[in-house]
Amino acid sequence: MAGAGAFAHEDLRTKSINKLFVSYLIPTVLGMVLMSINIIIDGVMVSRGVGANALAGVNIALPAFSIIFSISLWIGMGGATLYSIAMGENNIERARSIFSQSITLAIVIVGILMALCLWQIEDLARLFGANDVILPYTVEYLEVLLTFGVIYVLENVLSIFIRNDGNPRLATMGLVTTAVLNIGLNYIFIFVNGWGVKGSALATILSAAIGFGVLLTHFLRKKSVLKWTKLHFEWNVVKDILMIGFPSFVTEMSVAIITIGFNIAFIAFAGETGVAAFAVVNSIHSMTLLLFFGVGAALQPLVSFHYGAQLYDRLKAALRIAVKTALLFGVIAIIVGFFFGEYIVMLFDIQSEQLLALTITGISLFFLQYLFLGFNIVYAEYYQSIRQTGKATVIILSRGLILVIPLLWIMPNLLGVNGIWLVPVAAEALTMVWVVIMNRRVGVGLSMQKS
């Protein structure tokens, strides 16, 4: 069923695909860059304001953050993909119903999960790898994050839908607001108020709440298609949301599990110094990783819409430019890590020579994965956006759990601590080889009959 709002998406059908991709890429990557800087500054402030053990404690808690983020991507990407496909088909009412069901589903799932985690919070911290020294900092951070995590989820889900509703600039503005406020609030809560790790967690949640408020202004736009409709759960729609969004969920859940694995490996081979070094490198990695997610996030609305509209030549053109962009970002990231890694690490005010040396070595080795990582993320996003979730999930699992977990056991025993740093490099490279072979066999997955 078509409606007047369908014309708001007419540019997606007619505008040059290169210009269209850039119009999504620039604001999306800009927002991701600001979020990236925000992550780095968070780590710097915790390190300088509370200490290295506090930074290690926050890093131990990061899997919980990844779980919360994974749920927002699971529901957001699943729902938004269905939303854009429906818009490509000019089915406005179905698109709006998908949005309403997605928001409700996110609130229900997060609410139940957070309550269960708070119930066993100390056991959860130890499961993530906290020892007696780090445990108090980890629990302090988790208490705030788990209590108010639904705010962060709602901000991320709404941001994804707004991007798919043709307003990537506002989606970026929400991220910018959150990032800038988080930096300022971190400084106030840690250095002025002396609230320590809890202050850092509160800054994260409060800034997300204000960012969510900024995103709500989207509903004031006259040409906005995105609207809340009377809630009516359709179990087929819920199932599709969960199925299509599952690769995004697996991506972030893999990050959580892999972070736990790395923490355990570093504790075993390098003690608390190893965990602190990984905390620094991982915060820098989290920053860089968002650039590649930004490329995927810019690609997804274009692919889903053109898939729904059956404009397959434009779809393939969008994929090609996204792959080239990801590879270029990968080369730049490796160069920055190799030549400027030491200067980035110095921002954390590391006092220990041993910790400094281990961290600098870690960056030079760990960053080699970026040559392959962007390629894998783009193809996972692409397959997810055309509802081929099986292929997307296999790519994500391959670069994550399937390869990383056994490599975390094999490579440190062969190469020591350097082997731990090289684990993701090996996993991403092997996954890229598999994706290239698979694409040659199936013609880039363009068996385009819709399921």
C-alpha cells in the first residue's frame, strides 16, 4: 500500500549511487569517529583519574556493554532492514508497524536480561574475568550500566531507523550529542566530583539519554515516514526481525565473548599488566572498529531499499563502493597504528615501562587485522541486508568465535604474548579468503529471489 510518504525516499531510486553512498557515508562515519574519540577519551580519563586497575576493571565490564549494544543492533538492524524493504515496496503501513514492534521488542528483551544480570552481578563480573583486585571497579561500573541500559538500547535502535528513514544527518547528530556530552560529563564526574568508575558509567548513560532526546525531533519532520502506530504483534514479523538482525547480534556477542577470552589469555600469560595493556589497545581498537561499522551502516539502507525495489544493478554498485572504502580505511588504520601508535598510547599517561612497551608492541601487531576486517564486515552487512542471514552469520562467526577461540589457545602457546596480539589478524585473514572463494562460487550472492 503506497502513501504520500513514499516520495520522501524517491532519491534512493534516482540519485547517482556514488553520491547517494557518500551522502550516507560522511555523516555516518563522522558520527562513528566522534564516538571513537569518545571511547579513547573515556579510557584516558579513567586511567588518569582513577588508575590502571580501574581501567582494567572497566575493560573487564565491557562485555556487558557489548551485550547491550548487541541487542540494540539485533532489533535495530533486523527491524530497519524489514522497514527499508517495505519502503522499497511502497508499503508504508507495514513499515510503520515494523518500527512499533521493534521498539517494544527491544524494551521487553533488555528489561528482562538486565534484571537477571543485576541479580547475579558479582558472579557476572567474575565470569567476565575479574580477579579480587579488579572486581570492585567492575561491579561499580556494571551496576550503573545494567540499571539504565535500556536507554542506550533505545537510542541506538531509533538511530538506525532514522538513518533508514532517509535522515542520516540527524542520526549522526544524536551520536555527536552523546559523544560530546559524554566527554564533558566524564570530566565533571571523575575529576570534579570524584565519583570514579561509577561517574564514568553515569556519564555514558546520561549522555545517551540526552542523545535520545535529540533523535526524537525526527518525528517533527513533515516528510518523515517513520511514525508510531497502534501496537499489534505479528509473530511472523517478530520472527523476521530476530532472524534478519541475528548476524548483528552475533557480531557484538562475539565481541563480548572474545574480550573475555583475551582477558583470560592475558591474565594467564602477562598478569594484570597484560590486561591493562589489552584495555588500552582494545579501547583504541573499539574506536577504529566503528569506522568500519560506519561503512556497513551507510551501505545497509541502500542495499535493503534497492533489494525491496528490485533495483539490483544499483545495489551491486553500492556494494562495490563500500568494499573499496573499507579497504582504503584498513590501509590508513594500519599506517596510523604503525607510525603513530606510541603517541596514541602516551595519552593514557602510562607510568610503567613494562606496560608501555607491551602496549606499543600490541598496537603494531593487533592493527594488522584491519587489512581484512573491513572487507569482512561489509560483506556480512551486505548479506544481512538482502535477507541472506545464513551467509552473514557464517562470516561473523568465522572471524569471531569459530577461529578466535581456538587460536587464543594455540597461538600464545607457540608465540607467547605476541601470539595473543596476532590472533585476530589470523582470524580476519582466513575469513576474507573464505568470503572471496564463496563469492566466486555463488556470484556475490545475487541469487536475488526474495524469500
